[in-house]
Amino acid sequence: MPAAWRIDERADGASSLHAAWPEVERHPGRRALAVCRVTAPAVVLGSTQAVTVVDEARCATSGADVAHRRSGGGAVLVTPEDPVWIDAWVPVGDPLWRSDVGRAFDWLGDSWVKALGRLGITGVSAHRGGYVSCTPWSSAVCFGGVGAGEVVTDDGRKVVGLAQRRNRHGAWLHGACVLRWDPSPLVDLLALSGEERESARAGLAGAVAGADDLADELGVSGFSGARLTAALISSLP
């Protein structure tokens, strides 16, 4: 564990995990990392998305909560098992702080790449440059597009999604690494027609690669979300 980092373990509903980070509020001048686990499945919407993006009746039937985060991007489905959700806090003035929003993720994306590499997942890199809309569904679904710092495979599939929110004290950076990718569970909870649902499934199927899926493709054994979490902590600057 790098001495400069405080490591928090947080388990709660998605809304609570996004609403506040108590340890950061108490100590805003210190770097922190939070390993987050939701206690119930949830569709997490971006800050600009209306709740009408989801089919609330379908969510209720499936037992999925609906939550909002204060960072941008599209919808993400989180469950207690998937994705690996890790947040970072970087205070203003820290060597990792970047006033340029587009460069704020550089170190974090590189850390995810290093962590995956430690576990044998090669052929991935952190995206440099502006946002790329990879599918027609990128505005609705977070993993349908690629932004600065996010981790992608050499053939363009997204592995790690990133988002951020800022205040006068620093930047709260969200990171999510999909383990197994199947767009259907999320798509089935969106407010779409039957035809749109099928189109979304088809369009998103090849846009993302789960880390467990990549381990299978590469013949890597022993991969797990817990090992990835430990590898990321070991890979921090």
C-alpha cells in the first residue's frame, strides 16, 4: 500500500456511495482511495440523464435501485459482484492534481493498465485524446463510448470507465472495471421499445471487454476482482 494513500472500504447502496465520501469530507487535503461495493443492484445515471431513461417498472420487478451520480456520462449497471468499482480522491495542489479536466485521468488510467498487466492482461492502454462515441448508444450507456484516460483493448473495446466531479478542495474520480460483459441486463432496464432494445444489445455487445473475458481470451488463470483490486492499489503512484 503506497504510504501517501488512505484506503477506505465502502459498502452501501449506490445512491449513498455517490452522495458523500465521509472520510474525504473530514480530511480533504489527503489522497484517498475507496474500494466500493453496492449492497443491492442499481442503475446509476449520469448527472444530465433524466430518470425517464430507465423503465422504473422493470427496475422494480428486477430489484434494481435507480441512482444518480454527480459526474457525467451514461447509465451503468452495478451489482455486488460486478464491476470492480474503485474511487480516488486527489486534493488541489497534490502532485497528481491536474487543472486540465482532460488530463486528470492520465495517472489513473495508467494505473489500471499497470494493474491489469500485473495479472497477465495485456493488449490494453489508456485512451489519450477526446471523447469517442463508439456506438449510437454512447449517450445512454456509459460503456458505449470512450473518454480520456479510460482503458481500452488494442481493438477498441472498453474495459475501464472513468468519471469525475470536482469542488474547491479537489477531484473525486470514479473508476469501474467490468468483469463479465453482457449488455442485456442493463439494456433490459432502459425505457426502450422492443426494436430499440435489440438494436442496443447488438450495438453494445462488441463495444466492451470484461477483464474476466480478456483473461479467458488470453489463457490467464486465477484472475479475480479481488486480485485486480489488490493489483490496482499496488500500482498507485
